[in-house]
Amino acid sequence: MRTLYQITEAKIDVGALRDALADPGSGALAMFVGTTRNAFQGKEVRYLEYEAYGALAELEMERLGTEIATLWPSVTGIAIAHRVGRVEIGEASVAIAVSAPHRREALAACAHGIDRLKATLPVWKKEVFADGSAWRENVIEEDTHEGR
Amino acid sequence: MSGRVVVRLFGPAREAAGAGTVELTLPAGATAGDAVAALAAAHPGIGSLLPRSRVAVNLEYVDRATPLRPGDEIAILPPVGGG
């Protein structure tokens, strides 16, 4: 299985994630890209700051890759990237791509992957407003595939 | 153990303490929970976050009863917000 796991201060290059999973035997590549929103409950967000426990975050990405390979054995590749540092509105803060021979496994594994990342990755997010800032915790929804 | 450990703080815990790293000297037999208690005493601002935080020692999640050894890297992990 091809894998790519990144905690990065640079902009996420979604094309590079896709290229990392290029495989002539894979007819499907599903990707989720999370981008930063400009408002929280009506309040304007100017930008976001992400902070990670980098060494543990990379271990968690590897664990997730192993879990996905166990749950969907046909998966041929997994690529995950998460930004740290200042992220401007509209930029990608996280991306996960999964390749497989067929679309159903790729889509299901990708949806599972982003849910697990949001629950487990040791990453913290601060929303910065014109007049202050706030740390924002994820709302963990078990057994759903609703993106947030 | 008896000795010094390094505690790494992240996100809101780091901000509340005003430092990303804190060194603690702990008595013999100290556990991860003892380190958390010592941290709360040294940095009262973190207090409300600590019961909701996970603790990792040398990159492994542990419970509060886990014994520590000198030189361990302890990390305080508040509820996460990635994505």
C-alpha cells in the first residue's frame, strides 16, 4: 500500500497527494479536503492557527492507515496532510485521499478516515477574530459520515 | 522515580500556562496523575482543562496511574480540533 503522511507548514498540495497514490490498478481515488471557514456562529474569523504534536500526529496517521487497510483490504493507497501554523481563510487545513480498485471502498474509507482524523489527531485549532481568539474543539459524532 | 520530567503542553493548555514546556521534579513513585497534579499547582490557569485532557508519555497514551521514569516526556493533550 502506498502511503504519504504529512504535518506541514506549507500549503497543502492536493495534486501531490493524488500523484503519490497513482497506481494503474486503482480505478478510484476519493479525496476530502477541509478548508477554513470565514465565520463561526456569525462572527467573522480573520484566520486560523493550527498547532500539532507532530511526532504523535504522524504516529496517529500511520495507525489510521493501518486501520483502513484492515477494514478495506482492497485499498491501495492513503495520503494524509494537515497544516500547522497560520492558515488563511479558504485554504486547505486538512486533506485525505484514498485509492482503491473501485469507488465504493475508496469513498467509504475516505469518509471513515476524516471522521477518525478529527477525533484522534493531536491537533488544536484557534480561530482569530478582530477582537480576540478562541480554541475550537471538534464535535465528535460517532458512526456518522457527516463532514464538518 | 525521583527526578525531573519534561511536560509538553499544547493548544489551550500551552496558552494557559504561557509555555510549551514545563520541567517538574517529582518524588519517588510518582505517576502521570501526580505530574498532572503538580502541573495544576504550578499553573492554576490550566486547571479546568486538565480533567478533560489526555496524557501521553513518550508518545503513548497512558492513564493517570501509569508510573513515570526520570527523563520521560509527558504531554498534555486537550480535546483536539484538527481538520
